[in-house]
Amino acid sequence: MTPLFEARQNHVNVRKPLAKRAFTSVLRGAYTALAPPGHAAAVRKIVVVLALLAALAAAAPASARPRVVDRGVVLRVRPHAILIQELDGSRARIVVTRRTVVLLDGRPAALSELRRGDVVLVVHAGRRPAQQIRAFSR
């Protein structure tokens, strides 16, 4: 009966790191067109560039949400939201966070300074909290 694997003189012993290194350096010497010096660094650069492009492609749709501008009159002010009556008569509840920039008559203001009847222009992305509220007092 013949063995499944024959032992040969020129096999690579994977348990010895020097044997691995010697084997790959033999390949590099024999196939210089396939593995020129500095090839590993060039491949690393390509991988990094492709990873960055993939990250940018994935982030682009998230930041490209359509901006919505709601215009109307303030009906109610709460600590984390305002209720406005839009120009078409519908009502909209606008969520406000700490990042929301509130301007009253062109100057920075706190949300609590807005009053019922103030005219507002609210900028937000879809159903997300407001990015900016520009209010004009009566």
C-alpha cells in the first residue's frame, strides 16, 4: 500500500518561520515581474485607498438626507420641542436638541425665549431634530 503523502527532500516546513521566509524569497527571486521590491507597501497603499473610498461611499447617503424647511407660527414651546402651524394650516411638532441653533431676530437665543405667535423658519433633515430655528418676534 502506498502512503497518501510522500515525504520529499525539498518540501517546506511550515513550523519553522525561516523555512517560510526562505521559500517566499525563492519565489520572489524567480518571479521578479510578479513581486518587485516594495510590492507589499504598494499593495498596502491600494488597500488603504480602497477602504477610504468604501467608507466615503457608505457615509455619503447618510449625509445626503434632504433638508426640509418648515415655515409657520409658533403655537406652543416645550423644553424639547415646539409646535408650529405651517403656512398651509397643518401643524408640525419639531424636536429640538442641544445642538439646535436658535436665533431670535437675528441674535442667538434660548428656546424658552420663543413665544406663541412668533414667526419661525425651521431647518431639519427629514424626521430628525431641528438643526436651526430662525424666529422673528411679532
